Amino acid sequence: MANEKDSRWERNHPRREQVNNRLANQNKRIHQEVKEGELTHRQAAALHHRDGQIRQEERIMASQNGGHITRQEQRTLNHQENAVSGQIGQ
């Protein structure tokens, strides 16, 4: 949710912010799992690649909609992120 400390971008693009925050969190989780020996570097690279594809898709969606993503696009991206998230730390 937007608050006083959110940047103008965050206030104007809350759905994009949520999607991108999830991607950043997953990036941290992947690094932590590699550090703990739960993921190999090859597995981590594959997960990072998939997250990169999701981030690119988010950018394309936003570029087609004046810098915003719709609720349905957000749900679609979150569904894809859920699939990646389920592969982290198995």
C-alpha cells in the first residue's frame, strides 16, 4: 500500500510496485538458497532467467498501457511468480 514515504512512482504505479517488489524478494531468496547450498548455481541461473522474463513481460505490459498494468495483468504476473517461488527452497 502507498504511504507517505512512497515515491511518486510507487504512488502512481502500485500494481507495478507490488510485482517488482515480489521479483526483488525472490531474487534475495534465490541468493540465500544458493548460499545455504539448497540450490545449485545452475538452478539459480534458471530461476533468475525466468524472473527476468517475468520482469520483461511486466515492462511490455506497462508500455502498452501508459506505464501502468491492469489488475488482470498483475494477477497473471503474480501467477507466474508463484510458479517460480514454488521452486525456490524445495
